[in-house]
Amino acid sequence: MNNSPVLQLAMQLISRPSITPRDEGCQALMIERLKAMDFKIVPLHFCDVSNFWAIRGESGPILAFAGHTDVVPTGPAEEWDSPPFEPSIRGDYLYGRGAADMKGSLAAMIVATERFIARHPNYQGKLAYLITSDEEGPAIDGTARVIQHLQQQDDQINWCVVGEPSSGDRLGDTIKNGRRGSLGGLLRAKGIQGHIAYPEKASNPIHSALAALTELTNEEWDQGNDFFPATSFQISNINAGTGATNVIPGELEVVFNFRFSTEITADQLINKVEAVLAKHKVDYTLQWTKHGQPFLTDSGELVATALQSIAEITGETCQLSTSGGTSDGRFIAPTGAQVIELGPCNRSIHKVNECVKISDLDKLALIYEQLITRMFHCQTN
């Protein structure tokens, strides 16, 4: 058996079937290790979601690790080569749900922190953890609620490392230094149901909405910038009709989403969409869901230190990226914190046979330790 402390902790976490929003004891395991390092623990339970804030240090800037103990469902268990919640080692890979997203990162954070404090027990600054069991789900009662609590307590995170699997082909080849915003819409275009042979006695909502939808799909919302691609409008679902071929439907339902850059705001997108619908005289209702604002840490000490730490441990020349979906960084960055996502390779996340390279977990712990050491300006020997 590999005696890597990161591997051993990762396996303990994976063995707990913490399908969102359940935690199944993962946080208790982390808290036990943090208490042994004299962290002050603040459990924060909202509805059925488990969260905690842990902090060590009396003064100075706060460097926080952020992550989640919940995982997505496994899918058909029979399609896995080994049971998804029974961690399995095959070659240099650890298999199990959450191995890459993100229990491996959590294990690396804890071990890196233990090593750092053992070497620098009297560091200047505050080291913290923000952990939730509601990242893979609605993300309502998780990090967003913890941030509200911290703001009420006047606890300001200065730097935050989110352990999401940011790497592509090799550990450390990519850091996420921002994410696009996400804005969802549920459009219901109204018409009058009737017989298809008597269109003059009905009003087809599909026909009335088509021109507006065409204009929206062809619109150039912005041109992006050096860090973000252009804003994207995508329709994911269209539904209308009764199932009969001779009935004009009375309603059309369209589900769509914007992934948007820092060049435009959610309110500007909403205003432009509603203006297009009004222009084409669509009778409609529209429900908006703001999943998150775009955020960007384009420079600063955290980015520079992360790049340097990765280069020293892996030799990689790391790229900065804002690609991918949303993360809990969207709740932390608006507080003024510098935020990056730094974690293992993401090739297998949310898939059957999710896995992570064991040697990458050990290197990730070294990167985290080096990053803490440099951020607190401690000796790096």
C-alpha cells in the first residue's frame, strides 16, 4: 500500500458517499485534522447543507482554501470497473467518485497545511478553510451563505485558492483565474391553441417567437477581451405542442443560457433580450436566473506566487484560463478577494471511473505548501 498521507486521506474521503448535498462525515474528518493544528472551527449549517469556516492566526491577511465535500451522483454503478465509493488503486491512479472533483484536492490542502505549520508554527497571517457540501447542487445554502456570514463578522478573505480540478493534460498546466458569468432564462411565448386547418382562429406562438429567437442567436453581444471569449447565447431546450399533428399550440417554452464576459452585465443582457422580444411583438413571460457574475483575478501576488510554485514543483509553464462552467469562486471574488482555482487534471470529472493520478496528488500538496509558504513570506528551504 502506498504510504502517501495525501493518498490515505483522499481514500478516506472518497469512501464516504457524499452525494450532494450530503456530507457523510467528510467535514468531520477534515475538522479533526484542523483542530489538531489549533484551527478555530465555526460549523455553519443552513437547511440540509453542511459548511464550516476554520481559521488559524491572530492578525494579518487571510489566505483561504475553499472546496466542497459533495460529489455528483455516480450514474450506473455497474458501469464502473470498481464500486464508486470504494477507492481503488490501479497503477498510479486512484479511482472513485470525487477522486478529482474534489476530494483529492481537499486531502492535498490538509496535508500541505500540516507540513507548513510544522515548519512555520509562528507564521504571520491567517490561514483559513471554507468548505461546503453544496457546490454540485443548487449552491444556495453553501459558500454563498458562508460568505454572507463572514461579511457580517467583518472577516475579509484576501487570497483564496479553490481546489477545483483546473489542470488539463498535466498537473499545473492551467490555473483558472476567473470564470464567465452565467445567466439563465425560461421564456414562455403565449398564443391561442386551435385547429391547424383554421389558423385564422388561432395564434401560433412558435411563429411569433421565431424571428426574435433568430435575432438573439445571431446577435454579437460583445467581442470578449484578453481573458474572456465573446459572450455566448445558447438555447438548450424548446418545447411546444400537444403531441397531435393537427393542433396549433397555445404556448412555446424556451430554455436558454448566457455565458458572459466582463464586457457586459447581466442587467444589460436582460434589457437587450426583452427589447428584442418587444420589437417582434412576442406575448411572453420570462423568468431569469442569475447563476453568477463573471470574475477575474488578472494579476496580483496570488497569481504570481501560484505560477512560481507550480514551476518549481512540476516544471510546467502554467497558462491562465477562464474557461469552463461556474465555481464557488463566483461568490468569493465579489468580496474583493484575489481568487484562483488550482487542482488536478479534469479529464475524468463527473464521468464513470473518475480518477486522479496519485503522484499528482503528492505534487499538488507540495504546490499548495509552497504557495502558503511564499504568500506568508516564510523561508522556503
